[in-house]
Amino acid sequence: MPLEQRTYAGTIDPVSLAQTLVTSFSTHLTRAQWLRGERGSTVVQIQTLRQEPTDPSTAITVYITPRPEGGVTIAMDEQAWLNVIADLARSGILTLLRPLTLLYEADNIARNVSRLQLRQQVWEAIEIYCQQAGSLPAAGKVREVVVCPYCGRSNPIGELECQGCKAPLGAYQPVRCARCGYLNEAGAKRCARCGIPF
């Protein structure tokens, strides 16, 4: 899967975020470790643990890089996801050929589905940390007012027309995500927090 990257504004300590991810993903299903990089950056690797010898091993690497103007850029990369998909396909074929094998393969299928959800779980942990630090995705940061493009007056979010010149403001209103409730910039095509398209 390609490298995915998000930028967060505000005061975020890369070391503290890395340690939080390690604590969150050091479980009986995953192992996590972090390293300090150059210029204040950190790298976190989260690896799934094999429960059985035939389980595929997968890993996520999270790169946390401070930005000169403040905030951080977080990039995530995955390795070995084809093995998970291949293992799921093998389980499906065995179940079709011999339906009773579903009883034996159910545990294997559940572990593989969990592995496929790991990327989203890591992003959710990052979002929670950044929210608690008072930061939001930089691309989705919106003002608490809507500025009229015609007269320059500040209006509360939700006003359909300017309180000064009565110009329409509908096209300039932020877009609220139906899934997570985040306010995105006007005209956004997808949520800057959870990524769903509008």
C-alpha cells in the first residue's frame, strides 16, 4: 500500500507521540518499538505477532517529522499486506471446498481481518493523541467565523448571508463531516480527519 501522509498543526512532541503509540500497540497481537531520528523526528514500527506458524507477518512504519513552522508531518507505510490477503483467500477457498473447515479457519480469518484494520487503528490513535494535544489536521483547520468575500465582514459559522452586505455565504461555509463531525474547509472533497469523501 502506498505511503500515506497527514500534517498536524500545533504543539506536538514527536517523542511523546511515539511513546504513546508504543504503549497503545504493545499487546498480545502486536509489538511496537520506536527510534529517535535526525532533527527531532521519530520512527515507530508496529508489527503483528504470529499466533500460529502459518500466520503472515505484517508491519506498519510511522514516520513523525517536526515542521519548521510548527506541528508535525506523519507518514505511514505498510509491508507484507499481500500475505494477509493471500491467507484470507486460502481460507475462503478451503471453506468453499470443505465447509466444515470454516470452524477451524474462523480464528485465522478473525486475526487476518484484525491485521487489515491495523492501519486505521493507528491513525485513530494518532488522531486521539493530537486532539488531546489541542491539534487538528492542518489541512482541515478552519476559522470560527466565515469572512464575507464581498465586504470582508466576519460572520458566525452557519450564517447564510452576510450580516453587513447581505451577500450569500452558503458556498463559503465549512463542510461538517457526517461520519466524525469535523469541520472542513469550504469546498473540501473529503474529510481531513477521517478521510471519507463528501
